Amino acid sequence: MRRGIAATALVAALGVTLAACGGSDGGSNGGSKGSGELSGTVTWWDTSTVGSEDKVFKKIAEDFTKKHPKVTVKYVNVPFGEAQNKFKNAAQAGSGAPDVMRSEVAWTPEFADLGYLAPLDGTPALKNQEDFLEQAAASTKYKGKTYAVPQVIDSMGIFYNKKILKEAGVEAPASIADLKTAAAKIKEKTGKTGLYLRGDDPYWFLSFLYGEGGDLVDADKKTVTIDSEAGVKAMKTVKDLVDSKAAITDATNGWDNMQASFKDGKVAMMINGPWAVADTYTGKEFADKANLGIAPVPAGSAGQGSPQGGHNLAVYAGSKNLDASYAFTEYMSSPEVQAQIAKELSLLPTRQSVYLQKEVVTNPMIAFFKPVIDKAVERPWIPETGSLFAPLGVEYTKVLTGQTTPEQGAKAVGDNYRKLLKDWK
């Protein structure tokens, strides 16, 4: 789900020239005007994890045709790391964009600012919008209009192998200091590495940044804060975890390396989110699902901090089949579908009503992550939010791999942010 953010953001940071929205994929013509019945094609770009999530989303999406038999759903899984820039390029060119896009929460205000999304206020897509969690709906709004509906919401926790921690005689770490102590005992008792720290995706850095009381920017004051004392301290924290051998990291293929190492029992812990649960259960270490433990991310000096993430469903402004696209978006975010996704993938719903359903209430992964999400730190919902990961990703990786110092890395990110945000301090 979260794979290759840095690579995508690097391309996106080069800039995309604005252009008028054109039509979507060929074959999308149709609608209800005149006939009273939806028809035509709806192309949906899904960015979920291949091999686990995608199969579920594909089937659910195609089941839309049971309600609307004259509509064809064209399902396309686009790698998450490529989706942001691929959509912008297609929308700019006026050709090849999907009717409906699964947008990471930070992309929504950017796409809306570029004029690539259709406003959803007053459309069937926003059915029962008062049911959406307030924090989930926040990223869907831009300049007083709603440009998406929340599909799933997420945050992060520390996943741990219960058998390994029990063999080492340690508990899930509550703080960074606890993490280092636990990692040392795990290495001594079992020969395993304590933590796999993903090094090629800056989203994994946010928990450490928030844990030190820092943030990327202060949108209200239009001030860059990543290179503050807290930002530097967070960079030092992650570098120390690697230097002390409490953690191993990577510069490329982070998702695959991390998942493989954890699922095979080569590392005892990893920081991850609910999108990783289904894939983690496929590992030999977790054939018994009860062996997977999850706890809050270890707290920094300022406390425990988890980022708010998730995905929205947005309709392309140039779609040739807006009526069917609105209906598809409503269907994919409906309580029934959200409950099915929660049951099969342990992804967290964005509708309050779904949390009252028995199968959701009794899901241990959702029971853990819901309180985390309630306290998670929101990113600033500004058009540039989706581009803030680019320079951060470069320097985060360089710090972890010893190519630059924490101080230099934080300063470089701050300098790049001020160029991107222009009149910000």
C-alpha cells in the first residue's frame, strides 16, 4: 500500500505543467441522462497491495455491476509508488486518466488544486456524509468544496513476533529507550535483529518526528519546522537505532525487504500499519495469526506520535461518465462495502456506523488501531502536502545510510521546503 513514495515524489517534485482537463479512458461514455439507468464503463485505479488487498478490492469493485448491470467496471491496479505522478500526467494530457482514483489522503488537495477532480457536493457520491469520521473527511475538502470521499483511514503501530519476544524475555517496547534495550536482548538471546526500519519511505519517519514534538510544517503560521531542534533530534534517533544495531534498514525495495524479513522471522519487530496485516498473515511465522502482536509506536522524548494516513476515492473532472462514477464512488464507500473490507483485510472504516457492527467490533486489529487513529497527527491539508515527501525521502535515506548527518539532512529538507512553499519562513 505504501510503497515507493520517495520515488514518486521525486518525479512529482520536478513539477507538472497545468493543463485543461480532457476526457478519461476511451469507452467511458454512458450515464443515466435520458435513459434513467446507468450504463457505460467506469475505470477505477486501485493502489492497494498486490497479492493480498488487490484481489479483495477487484472483486468488490466488479460486484458493483450486480446493482448496475449495464455498467462495466474496468479495474486497474496501479503501483502505489507510481500512481500520484501517473494520474497527474494523464490528467494533464487529457487522455488515459481513470474515472475514479484511489487517492492517498495527501494527494487529494493537490489534485483538487490542479483542477483535476470533480466537486462531489450535491452528488450521490456523498450519500450520508455526516456518517464519516471527522478526521477522515478533513483531507477530502479544499477551499470549501468536497473533492473525494474517505475510503479507509490508517495510522502506524509496532508489529512484533510474540514468540521471539517471549524467547528473549522482553515486552513490546513503549519508548525508544525500551526499543534499544529490547533489541539488545533479542540479539543476545535469539540471534535475531530487533527492528526492521524501512529506509526508503519517509512516511515511516513521521512517527519519530511527531514523537519528538516536531512536524513537517506549521500551515497556520506558514512556517517550515522540519529543520527545528525536534526535526534534527528525530533524525538522530533513527540514525542511532541503525548505528546501535537495534535496527537494520535499506535504501531500496524497503517494503519487500521489510515484509519478507518479518514474515520469515529474521527480525522481531517492524513499524507498519493496518494495510500490512493481510500480507503479514501470509508469512510462515504467522500461520498462527495469534503470534502477531501490535503495540503503539515507541514514544520519543515528547510522547507517542502516529501519523494519520489513509485513502480517498476521487472522481476525475474529465470523466465521460460522471453519473456512473458518482454511483461507483458511493458504493465503494458504503457501510456494507466498508464492513466487508474490514472483515477481509482488517482495514479501518471511515464511517462511524461501521464500527458498531459486530464483526468490526470483534476484529482485534481494528480494535487496536481505532484508538490510535483517534489520536493520530493530521498532516496539513495544503496542495503541497503530497510533494513534501520528496526532499524528506532523499535526506531520510541519506541519514540512515550514513551519507549525510542528521543536522545536514534536516537543513537540506528545510531549504527545499522553503523553495517549494516560496513565501514561507
